[in-house]
Amino acid sequence: MLALIPSWVEPVARYMFEGLKLTIQISAVSVVGSAVIGILLGTLLTIRFLPLQGLIRLYIEVWRGLPIIVTIFLVFFALPVLHIRLEAWKAAAVALILWGSAQLAEATRGAVQSIPKEQHDAASALGFGWVGRHAFVILPQAVRRLLPPGVSLLVNVIQNTTLAALIGVNEVLFTAQNSTERLQAPPPAGVNDSHSVAIFGAVLVLFFVISFPLTRLSAYLERRLGSGDRRMQTAA
């Protein structure tokens, strides 16, 4: 069976697997950073202090409004002017964090404000201040409502890691492109055929296998949490 597999497949698959590991690394860093910053900013956005709200709103509108590729270029090419130099993959991760946290901040604001006022009053009656009230009572409930958009954000981050190839990050799409160019060369460097359909088809299948279960999970969580909220409202 292995004899039927062309000799070019194994080195290409090994090279692309290295790219996949970097894609997962960028995704993990970006999602964690987006979650921490986005939930913090979204919670602070509910405070009725106009200067703070204005700054957070500016952050959200700027990074949510810019195309992600523009943000990646800004981080990668503008930060060195300020004597801040990042590796290409870190620059891509920072750009995705800026975009992702802006998305999640808005979702967090809505989730926090959707918690009934009675929950705030009950927490205050128990002696919690603003920080304790949100940390132990409000945010645990809000995070539950953030699960569907959080999973959707994970899918978007994974898919948008492909943009990192434009600044030379050796992620999975970059390795696929490199592989087709190398195979296009004549022997012994290549095989006179890019095999682009097979290679990019593999990339398509890979992203589908990763993204489809997550999108279904997001839809399932949305239905489940929605039905749970309706049951609670009916019981009340």
C-alpha cells in the first residue's frame, strides 16, 4: 500500500505538519489573549464612566473596523519603528489578539448587561463590592452565555492564521505554497508538477476537519443555552 504513495508526499506532509503546529500555536496564544483582554474590557465597558467607556469603545471600533491583514502589517512593520521587534508569528498573534479581543469585548458587554439586575442586588446584599460581585456572581453567568460566540471566535482565529503567511510565517498555508513551488521545479529539486490540487485540497480538508465540529458545537451551545434561558424565564 505504501508503495502506491508517490515519493513526494511524505516530505511535503512532514513539512506541512510543522506548519500545522505553528498554526495551532498562533491560534492558542491568540484565543487566550483575546479571551483575557476581551472579557476584561467588555466588563469594564459596563461601568458608567464616560472617559473609560470612550477609550474602550475607541479600542473596539479601531481593531474591529480594520481588516485583519492591515492590523498584521501595522504590528509587524510599525512596531520596529518604536524599537519593539517581534518574531513574525508573534506579530501575527498580537494582531489576532487585537482583533479577537475587540470582538469578544462587545460580546462580553452584552452578556454582562443581560444578567438580571436582581443578581447584582443579591450580590451586593451579600457584601460583595464591584470586583467581587462581577468576579464571583456576574461573570460566571456571563461567561456561560459567551460560550457560543467564544467558539465561533476560535474558528475565525484558526482560519485567519492563514493571513500570517503574508509576513512570512511558516504556518500551514505557507508550507503548502512553498511545497507547490518546490515540486514545480525540475528534478532533482522537484518533480516538474506542482501537485497544487492535491496539496491545497489537503489544506481545505484540514481546515474543514478542524472548523466544522467547532461550528456545530457553537450552534449546539447556542440552542442549548437558549432553551435553558427560556426554561428559567418560564419557571420565574
